[in-house]
Amino acid sequence: MAIPTQSNLLFDEYDNLTLVLNKRKDYGTFKDSMRAPIHRWFQYPAGYSYKFIEEKIKEYKLNNTQWILDPFVGSGTTSIVAKEMGVNSIGIEAHPFVYEIACSKIYWEYDLTHLQKVISKTITAVEHRISNGYLNKINLNNLPKLVKKCYSPLNLKKLLIIRDTILELKEKVEYKNFLKLALTNVLRTSSKAGTGWPYIAPTKYHEKTIELDGIEEFKKYVYLFYKDLLYVRSKQYRKDIECKIILGDARKYYPEIHEGSIDLAITSPPYLNNYDYADRTRLETYFWGRYSTWGEITREVRDKLMIAATTQIRRSTFNGFPLDNSILETSPAIFNELDDKIKTLANIRMQKGGRKSYDLMVAGYFNDMYKVIKEVYRVLKPNCDFVLVLGDSAPYGVYIPTEEYLGEIGKGIGFKNYFIEILRARGEKWANNSQRHSVPLKEGILTLKK
């Protein structure tokens, strides 16, 4: 397969993306981004639509003298769009693996001729190792069981040969990261297990009928990535704007960001839906050798993320007083309402077999979001907005109107006002599941106005 060049690249398939009707109900999902250049390099289940960011940058008329902040930048959607549209951006991400993916997705300044050579050299080296019996030298015994369950031994060995070849390259880190991200994207498409986001299901029940060859998948995606680079480079994006990704905690003071320096903050924070972000990249981080056990992921990732899942809860750390007094001081009505619901959840929990700590999950979530909103308020310029895509929640059937509560907390912190726009109803696919609650849920946009 020939690597595409500037002269033979067909841009129609990309330009046609802009002709697709804007489906606002999908703004909180990754659906739009799954086919979009660069965005599709890593299909993060917690991502949201790049079209939403495009719309907001146009609505607020941002330009190359202004700054946009995403305190939960994830795999880089906000940063990519800002770079394409010529707006300075800062993104914060606490998950180390996802942070590295975002950094790779926003780096486009390759020597494309050299990148072609690196891609060709890598594929040639992989094929040479295969033909010279390197497969027989690979020992799978020390790999985590999850990784071994997701592939046939032969296909896993092929993937490991690609991995080792990339790691041994004597190239600049950006070129190696480009190849690493292409291989990361292949891990789920070439698996025989049910590895669609968000869950990994390496069981016979979920097993695919066809296991795609890892080397052929790698070739396909590395060429696709290169083609995407040609596309964004053809758009003549501004070279004078800054695009920064910070490995950090959105709940803490941002030393890199001056007070009153941000023109628009926009994000989709974790939803209050018991979604374990650390666990959802377990296959990828195990494969690359970053972690090998649940405990390592907890120490290195889970404990560093804001609370949004019961797997993050250690009940002893709350000492019987789950809600932060700062919420009581700034938003007493919300504090009291939340406190009542947390106590209700604590009582329901004792009647359930699983005894999930939804009570402390709710408390931890609002404690953490209070800190995020307060810090974003500090760095925003006067009369500027903080825009959040959010979903509400109903753990154990106890309804938590997340947008309203965060809006009121924002007012307590100092925002002048807020408004909420509903995007879509959600949760209908679980309507017939007797194990779940029947409370109608929605997804919307919360805008806090400073």
C-alpha cells in the first residue's frame, strides 16, 4: 500500500464532513468525531463532538489573540479544534496515558518526507523480523491475563513485534509517538474479544467471528493517520498560536494560568454515572507495559482523577462528613438538598446486595466540581463564560439534577448567572432492564456567566 502524498490525496471525503447537518443532540457524544481527521486517532469513550467546539468558537468570535481553556481536555478535542481555527488553547488532563494521546494528536509539525521514511522503515523492520523467525522468540507468559485473553497467541505476538520495533527506533519522540498512537488505535480493532468502548469483554460469548491481522491493521491506520496529517496541513492552520496540554489536576490551583487570562472555558467533565475512567484504558496501558494490576492503575491513575465512580471511594476518608463545608458557605440551599439525598442514598445502600457507595460518590463529585468551578472562575476574564456539557444522574433511583446544582454552586462562587440548554434525553436503551432505575435522564449544556 502506497503512502498518500500531497498530490494524490483526495480531499472530498474530508470536505464533505462539513456538509453533514449539525445534530446538536450528539454534541455530548464522540459520534461526530469518529470519522473526523485527527479526532479519530483515538476513540475515547468519554469524548464529545468537535462540532460543539467549532460552534462555540464561532459564537464567541474567538481569534488568535484570545485563549480557550478545557480543564478536562481528555484526548484533545477542544485543543485540536482551537488549533485548526487559530485560537490559543490550554488543556488540562489528569490521566497520564490520555494526556500523552492528546499531546500526540495536537502535534502536526512533522517533516512529512521524513515521516514517510520512518513509517516505511518501521513496516519493513516488522516484516523482516516476522520472516526471520522473531515470532518464535516472544514469550507471552509475563503479560497480564487480560491482554492474552484479547488475542490469539499469533496475533498478539505480531502486535508485540510492532510495539518493540517502535520502541527501539532511534527517532525523535514525536515520530515514535505518532507510530505508538497508530498501534494503540489498532489494539481494539484487531482483537478477537469484544473490545468496543467502553467495556472489554474477553469471553466466548462476546468473541468476534473474525480476528483481524494486527500488522495489516497497523498498516491501514498508520497510512490513515498520515493522510489526516496531509489534510490538516493543507488547511494552512496558523503557526503563531499556542496549544498547550498540561498533565495536572483540574481541582487544584493552575500555576501556569494567570488570573483573568482566559476568554472562554469549555469542557465536558466526568458525568456522575459511575464511569471508571481509569479502568476504560486498562487494555492499552497493560499492553504498553505501563501497569499490570488493578492496584497499579488505582495508585497511578484512579486516585488522581476527580471522583465520579464508586471504585474511587474509600469510605474511611470521608470521616462521616461527606460534603465539603465550602459548599455550605457559598450555596447553603444546595448543600442541604444534597445532604438529604446523600443520607437517603446511604440508607438505600444498606438494603442493596452490592452496597455501592453512591452516597459518597455523589458527595465526592460535588466537592471536586466545586473546586474546579472555583479555579475556572479565577482564571476567566470578567464577563466571560464557562460552558459545560453535562448529564444528570439517578443512583439507586435518587434523582440528582447535576446541571442545576452546579449552576447554583457557580453562582455561590461568584458567577453572575447561568442557563441550561437541553440536548437530548438519555438512558432509553436501558428502559427494559429491570435492574436499573426508571428515572428519565437528560444531557445538556450549562453556561456559567462571570
